[in-house]
Amino acid sequence: MHNVIILGAQWGDEGKGKIVDLFSERFDIVARYQGGHNAGHTVKIGDRKFVLKLIPSGILRPGKRAVIGNGLVVDPAALVSEIETLEAAGIDVASQLRISNRAQVLFPWHRLLEKISEDRPGRVSIGTTSRGIGPCYEDKIGRRGVRIADLLERDTFPARFAALLDEKETIARAFGLAPEEDSAATLAQYADLAERIRPMVCDTVRLLNDAIRAGKSVMFEGAQGTMLDIDHGTYPFVTSSSATAGGACTGTGVPPTSIHATVGVSKAYVTRVGAGPFPTEALDQAGDHIRVRGNEFGSVTGRPRRCGWFDAPLLRYTAMVNGFDSLVVTKLDVLDELDRIPVCVAYRRGKSEVTEMPPTIREMEHLEPVYECLPGWQTSTFGIGRYADLPARARDYLNFMEKHTGVEIGGISTGPERNQTIVRPGSRFQQLFQP
Ligand code: IMP
């Protein structure tokens, strides 16, 4: 049985939640490895819709283990609220969910510090989700963070809490901001939340490695997307964690030698939320059409997403960084009505073609996308479940994407439901998920 990483090939919101949920049936464990409640996975099962932020979507499959790995930053209040929503829907969270004792704890002051940082005059605003994710990771890397295991230590936690709070209040005061929180109430709240999650906390590194050694299979679920990765994304317009495939190892403690494949998830077009370069952004009516037709509004923040055309050079780059074995293309049906569909096949700068992804925002903003226009299929692909049933022009579009990215398209999603998915016969993807 394979251990597989599934992650976003663009700027997040590619529809990973549905794909992970669908194929989690084939795995014993689904593990998240980075990010926090900035992520938002929407999974639709019949007439029920679940928005998962911290908990891996494997939780929706009875009997499957869902793991929050050490690479995450966990807001305990957000986690408990998510647990309660799932429990109210009849899901046995207590027996399915395990939370790493090494994950970082996110506190209310992380949101305050993010506000200071985003609002500061002269600073480039990243357009974050305002969840405090970046400042929490700063504390982790600054070696002053509090981990879940520390939160559970009843006797030492209050002193650690007070020390960190004191430091953050000093910073807030320096920026003329009054600390918003009632610290005694926050301490008591965190002590309560600790007890609520305690039965689910364990050494998930050991749990995952023991399970793999016993022949169990793990799916690693990436959050955000490759272009939001702290190292490989459009820095500084990125999130503060390792969203790429490499993050799966550091964020779970499972070695690379135990992971067998990576699968990218990409929309049939591109979206991004927040600020930062986006070479193929469509600022015209076509972009508006995609936004409305694809319901491109953030599942966590509700912000309208920026929309644009499929970008093959960007995908070649993300395929290189992650080593994609296969690609799943989602939301193909959103393009159904278009009579012409531009696809970016190369970038130009002046007269020369750019083959590398530029390291700076300035250089990236100067890229001119070179488009080829494909004829639209102008018929509904919504809900189609077999490759052969797709209109010929939709298949041509997918073949064109494949040719220009160098990655096989093994899966295609044609709607939000589990059964509105095509697994391409004979693909590597089929081998991985339908052995
Ligand atoms: P942060 O993760 O809240 O720090 O936000 C940093 C950047 O990542 C912003 O541009 C966000 O819009 C973006 N971002 C964070 N999480 C997601 C996500 O789940 N989907 C898409 N964009 C995200």
C-alpha cells in the first residue's frame, strides 16, 4: 500500500478537500502537516456541507484516523469548535482524531501582532487571513513558542503563558495598542480547552511511524498551496509554513523514504486570495464570469478570489518542487460556457522567454504571459464521471495542459460531489488510488 502526499499546485483553494475526502477511503490515516485554521476545506456529502479548517478531511470517513501533525499551529478554541460541529453531525471525533503533542499553540495575541504588522505604515500588506498564523510560526522559529505538550502541563503552563504574554504586551504597548484580551480569562479558557483536547493528544510521530511499519497507509494532506510556501512561493506574499511536499516530512516526522508518491491538485484555471503577483490574472469580464460561475469566494474569510487563466509555466515549477506523479484537475465545468479559453504557455520579459520562476516580486510582476487560445466546448461537463464522456474539446484542453506541464492528468473533478470525479483509466493516479 502506498503513502501519498496530496497538495495544492497553485495558490491554494484548488479543491483538495474533496479529493482528499474521496480517496481517504483507500487509506488508514489522513495526516495534516502544516498551516492552521487559515486553511478551509469544503467537503460536500449529499446535502451536508462541512468546512474543515484544522482537522483533516479523513475525519469524515468512519473508522479512519485523522492526524494533526507537529507542523501545525493550533488555535485550541478553533479546534474545539470544529470538533463540536463534527460531533454534532454524529462523527466520532474522539476515537478518530489524534493531535500532535509537538504542534504549536496559537494565542489571541498572535492575531493582535499580525494586525500590528499588517497595518504598519510603509509595510507591504500581505492580505493574510488574520488568524495569527504568521506570528505563531515566528514564535516557533524564535524558540519561544508553546507546544501542545506544554499546554497540557498544568503546573508549568501558567508561568509560560505569563512570560509570553508579558513580552507581547510590551510590543503592543510600543505600538500604542492596548492589549485587548482579559489575560486571566484567556488563561482559564486555555486551561479548559487543554482538558477538552487532552484525550486526543499523543506523540503522532511515533503513531504514524508505527502504523507505517505495521503496513498501514497514510495520506498526507497539504493545506494552502505550493505558491504560498514560505520558501518556494511568491515570497513575501506567502503563508508562514512549508506547504510543499517537503513539509510533509518535517511536519509529521515521517521520513521521505516512507513516502511513495505526490499528487498535485490544480484548478482548470487559477485563483488566488490576498495580495501578490499573479501573472495570468483576468481583470476583465471573463475573470468575473469565473468568479461567479466557480463561486470563488474564500471559505474561511469570504473574500472574493482573484481569478485568471491556467498557467503552465507555474505548474511546471510546482511539479518540479513537489515531484508530482499525477495531477488532479478540478472545476473543469466552470469553463463550460466559454467560447475561447486562453492558456499561458510561457512567460516573456521584453524579447526573451523566461524559463525560471523569478525570485523577486518585482521581476515576477514584469512577466508577460504568452497565451494560446483553445476553443471552448460550450456544453455541460457538470457531474461527468467517465473520461470518454467528456466533450472532445474538453479532452483536448486537458491534453494541452498535460503537454505543456509535463505532468499526467490522472483525475478530473466535474462537480462538488464524491461521484462527480473522473479517474483516468491507465493513469498513475488510478494505480495509486484504485489499486
Ligand atoms: P496567512 O496564512 O493567514 O498568514 O496568509 C498569508 C497568505 O496566504 C494570504 O495571501 C492568504 O490569503 C493566503 N492563504 C492562507 N491560507 C489560505 C488558504 O487556505 N487558501 C488560499 N489562500 C490562503
